[in-house]
Amino acid sequence: MFVEGIVLLASLSIPVPAGIVLACRVYSFYRLFSKRVGSLSYYWLGFQLQTPQLAKLFPGYVDLFSFLHLWRVDARLQLR
């Protein structure tokens, strides 16, 4: 019983902090793009960021990065 407890605690030392870091990054992204995200929930946004190909198949998909192409075009026009 003692060995199993040590193995359990040792095996959780990597996934738990990694999950916390991922949740913090998604939350900071959620706050940064709050106007663009609109009514999407935090969990749906996290799902959409982790698996964008699968999220495109569901209704309610919002393309968060479509405006980046417009910024690139504007930057090129300003350089000319």
C-alpha cells in the first residue's frame, strides 16, 4: 500500500502542473480576446484551442484567428 501511494504521487507530479499551466494560458487568452470570443464559454474556447480541426465540425465554431490575415495584409501595404 505504501509503494502504490508513492508511485501515485510521483506519477501526478507532471500532469497536474501541466494542466494548471494550460488552464492559465487558456484563461489569459480568453481574457485577452474577450471581445472577439463573445459568448463562447471558457471550456468551449479551451476545447477549440486544443483541437481546432474537431471544433470546426461542431456548431458554434468561431474562427479566432481570421483577423490575423487582415493585419498581415495591412502591414504589407504600410511598408510599401
